[in-house]
Amino acid sequence: MTWSPRSTVHGIAWPAVPDPATSTLLAVAWQLDQTQWWPSDELARHQQLQLAQVLAHARASTAHYADTFAAAGCAPSSDPGAPFDPEAWARVPVMTREQLIAAGPRLASRAYPSTHGRIDEVVTSRTSGEPVRVRTTGVTGLLWKAITLRDHAWHRRDLRARLGTIRHVADGGAAPPDGARAAGWGPATAPLAPDAPVSALSVASTTEEQVAWLVREDPAYLVVYPTVLDAMLTVIARTGARVPSLRQVRTISEALSPDTRARCAEILGVPLVDTYSAQEVGYLALQCPDHPHYHVQAERLLVEILDDHGAPCPPGAIGRVVVTDLHNFATPLIRYDLGDFAEVGPPCPCGRGLPVLTRIVGRRRGMLRYPDGRTAWPVFTVACRQAARYRQCQLVQDADLALRLRVVPEPGLAIDDAARAALVAALRRALGHPFAVTIEVVDALDRSPAGKLEEFVSRVAPSR
């Protein structure tokens, strides 16, 4: 990570003497630099120490957890120094998103420590349903900044270089074709490189506008949604557009397909770095600097990958992502089911003791239903790309289990009968079943208010 700090002491330019807030941030970042190399059992022991603190606080200061712990017979000790009880922990019920919303004010702490700083509210940007509202504190904000610096350090970014972003922008800002320019990558890096150039473009723009903007701005780094990137890669491959300064692409917010990662390397010639986060809790996992899998940010969160019976998944297995926020004393979140699924990985050869997720599979509502009742995460984008040329696609499963492949064609290239037949055959092979498939040609695919796009959408009622 390359940066240019500024000193706050008159007459001292180098080495810089930062202000107290920046010093605190760098101190926490330094601790994370050390703890990433701890053995996994040492990390787990410290997680349990912090978990005891948040459990005791949640029991004493929130109506929801006081009742929940008592009803489940797993009430933690009011002494945060008491030994961790794994059997009692296993009896703590998992909380769904719907239960979090229903709990409302009962989840809010009546007396969080004043030393945790000011409270802010985070409102999630789900693609459907009522949003989740979570209060955060100065401490959780500080840790978010420190992990952001970890991500930049892991991937050796030059904080002085130009950053380009294509994402949701509130209030219609950064409109195409020109977008907007600013200084500073964000709150985490502002104290270190406040003048770093940033170019932003709203995701509410056409793919052609996005590619033209990228070529004009020529950033060193690009932050973008995976589905937006995938459509841009198709245009870049067709037009031969060049972005000579680009060093790295960063993807956020959506599940990343292996096909998009491979196409980025092939077409743009730069590595792709993915991030797994949720607005309720911040960073869950960062991509390893040496491998394509992810390291759970264990200093910040306790992340469990659980099977259908609530047991921890072994390496190689896929389960639901259940997270406990170790530091949010304003809205404690304990064993919160994000609705995501992930695959557990073995220890990383890089030597970090942080737990490994091989891949982030997707959300529960994005599961394909077979006529015999089986469910699976549909893997189809590579097969469809090999079958026909198009810009973007989205697979929808309707209530009768039939499939609709919604396809955005490339300009001047029709989805003719041969392409339709090839896409239907490719889908059936990839999914392993002769589904009824309809090809629906559309001008564009709808995104959520936050700019996200789901490549697979299920309209099938969940099984009970």
C-alpha cells in the first residue's frame, strides 16, 4: 500500500505526526497486521473473549436478547470474564432477517458505552422486501476503516492513483456520460491520501456509456458490480477498447461468477479482487492476496457456516452464513442468518490463520428448484456464453418450475432461432434436467434501487 501521510505538527513534514483519530486508526490497522498471522486456535480464543463481552452486554441492555437467552436456556453469565460455554452457545437461536425486522426497537441497546462513539443508522439495500435497520457506533466505523486499509495493503494498491467507480449513486449524481470527479477514495484513506483522484459514474447508465467513460478516465483501479463488469467485458472484447493505466478490478455487492473472473483476466489483462460484505455488519471476508479464495475477518466477526441441522460445515461443504458482530454494542447482532450461502475452505497456504471461504455461492432465494424437490445453486453463465453471443442474461424460474432466460442482445446481433435453440440446450445440459425453457429478448435487465442485479431469480414459493 503506497500513500502520502500528512503531518499535523507545524514544521514536521516527514516522518508525519498524525492527528489522534488517524493515530488510533493506524494503531488498529497495525494490530490487524499482526493478528492475521496468529494460529487459528489463538484467533478463536480471542474471539471467545470478545464474544463474552458482547453477550453479557446484549443480555443486560436489550429486551430482545434478555428474553431470547432466557427462553432458550442459554443465558450467558453477566460476568464478561466467565469461561466460554460452547454447549450454551449452540443453543442460542439463529435469527433470520424477518425476525430482526420484527424485533425492531427491542434489539436496540438501552445503555451502550459512551466510549463507543456516536451512533449512526445503516439501512440495507436488499433487492426485495422491507429493509433492515441497524444502529452502528464509532467503534464499528473505526474497525471498518482499519479493515479497508488491510484490503488495500493486501493488494498493494497505490492510494495516490486514480480510482474509478461504477455503482449506485444517490440523488442522481455522477450521471452519464461524464460522471463526476472528486478527491479522496473515502473515509478510510482520507487521512492518508486526501487528494487521491476519484472518477465516479452512476450505474444508471448504458454499457456503452460505461465503457466510453472508463476509456476516457483511464483509472488505475476500478470498483464495479460483477454483472456490470461482465456486460462491459463483452463490449470491450468486441470493440477492442483499451484502458492502459488499469492495474486491478475490484468487484462488490453481488456474487461473483468464476466466468467473470476469468473473462476479466483474459480481456482486460488485469487481476480481479472480490470482496464479501453486508451493510449490517461490514466486511465478512476479503480475497486473499495470494489466492482467489476469501479470508474471514475474524477479528471483527464470528462467522459460522452451518448445515441444514445447524452444525458447522467441514471444508468443502456449503452452508448458510450466520454472523455475530463482536463489536456492535448499539444493535447487537448475534447468530444472524444473512440469507447467504458459502463454501468452507481448508487452511490457506499463505500462512494466515484467518478462516477460509472457498467461494460465496449466493442468496437463499436464488436457488433452483427441481421437480423432485431438490434445490441447487444454478451454474449456467459459462455454458450460455459458449452457446451464443449476447450482452447480458438473467435466468428466472417461475412458479410452475419453468425457466425464462431473459437475454439482452449485442447491438446489431439478433438472438435468432439457432441461438435460442443453442441456449436452451446449453441450459438443460448445465442444469442436468430437461426444463421447459423460454428465451425472452429484452432491451435491459432491471436492477434494484441500490443498483444490484441478480443473475438468477426464483419465483417459486419456499418449501416449508
